[in-house]
Amino acid sequence: MVPASIPSPGISSIHLGFFTLHFYALCILVGIGLAIWLTTRRWRQRGQDPDVLWDIVFWAVIAGIIGARAYHVLITDPKGYFGPGADPTAVFRIWEGGLGIMGAVLFGAGAAWFVSRRNGLPLSVFADCVAPALLLAQACGRWGNWFNQELFGKPTTLPWGLEISPSSPNFPAGLPADTLFHPTFLYESLWNLLGVVVLLALDRRFQLRHGRLFALYMVYYGFGRLMIELFLRVDPALMIGGVRVHVWTSLAIVVAGLVIFVVVGRRGRRDGTEPAAPAAQAAPDATA
């Protein structure tokens, strides 16, 4: 039987004595754990020192979380934290939701670059290892939006429409209580899982190095996010030129990824460090 809709969870956390487990945070932590697992496998397959990887991961995760929160607070919804009637202390209530992957990647990349340089490694080595893992982490993290009943899309009559409680502060004003919405968390999660498979397959086939696989991650994720932001998302966001800021940042990510892929590929072929044809590849190295 085809379901009439996708229900939203009635709770977003559970209390364990003095400790409160927020499902949003749990989804993020599971995603980070899976990303570390996949990155570690790919790192070892490239013959790199695992101790160096843990050093990079430690600082990249911390910087990534700070960057993700900063992006949401300062770019996505600054009025929600610093506007009239807002509570600035909500900036620190990260369990209520509000992380921007674009800020996470930017800050995390900065930390990874610093640690990689300190260990005499180019950032591209880590970037290519972590690219599929980032999509895996994002696929898990998106389910936190489901638990928090947030960041859903426009109203829909499709059988997989998402139920949102009318009592939720995120329920759009003026709509009937039984309105269903596009489950953008599910769309993004499935898109990201498909991306993991695509990137791993491309890496296995073409042995992409020197940041080219990470560039493809930028193009793939940026395009998917661009489509959702353009056509589905309705949650509050900073507008630039009448367009959601995430549309501009997603477009910038796609363009930057394409430029990096082309420039690095040409440079690699010129220097003899990037194979020009798949026939010259050795397949086993890049599988995860």
C-alpha cells in the first residue's frame, strides 16, 4: 500500500537522568562517525599515516561545527538571533537545529589545510579521501531536520508529503492544519547517498587525485542543493537580489568545483601527475 503521507516524530529528544539526548545531535554524530570510518579506509588505501588523519579529523570536526553554526546564524537567519525580539543566547542552543553545511566545509577545510601543511601533506590528499564521506555525513545529518520538523519544502499533495504539527513554530501561518509539505530532508538524504556511490565509482574508474574528486563533490552537492533551494525550500533565509542566499552560495560552489576540476586536471596532465586516459589506471586503490 502506498502511504498517504510521511509522519513527523512526536518528540525530538529523550531524557536519560540528568542527560538529554537530542535526536538532531545524534544524527549529526552518527554522520560524523560514518564519515570518519569511510575516510579512514580511503586514507589507509592511499598508504597514509593514520595518526596524521586523526589529527586532521579532530580539528576539522571542531572547526566544521563552529563554521556550520556561524553560517546559519550569520548568513541563513541573522534576524532570528539578533533581530527585534530575538534571543541572542539562542546562538548557543545548537540542539534546536541550525547548521549550515557550507560553513562546515569552509571552516573544516581551513583547519584541515593547517594541519595538513604542518604534517607536510597537500590538502588535496585529505580532500579527495573525505569527499564521499562528506556526502555520507550529510545524508545522515539531514534526518535531524525530520526530528525537529524544520527545513521542509512547499505544500504538496504527493503521497509522500510530510506531516508537520500545526503547533510547531515552523508551521507556516495561514495554511490548513492538515497541509502536507515536500520532505526536503529526505530528498537531500537520498541525493547525498546516491552521490556517495557516484563518487566512489568515479574514483575507482578514473583514479582521481589532486583535489579533483573533491571538486566533483562540490559540483554534485552544490547542484542538488541549488535545485532544492530554487524550487522547494520555504523556510526563512537571507535574501539577496530577491533570491535566497543559499541559491547564490550553491551556485558559487558548483562554479568553483567546475573550475577546480578543469584547472587541476590540466595542470596534472601537463606535469605528468594526472593520467590522461582511464586505460592507464589501476583500479583497486580507490574503493572504500
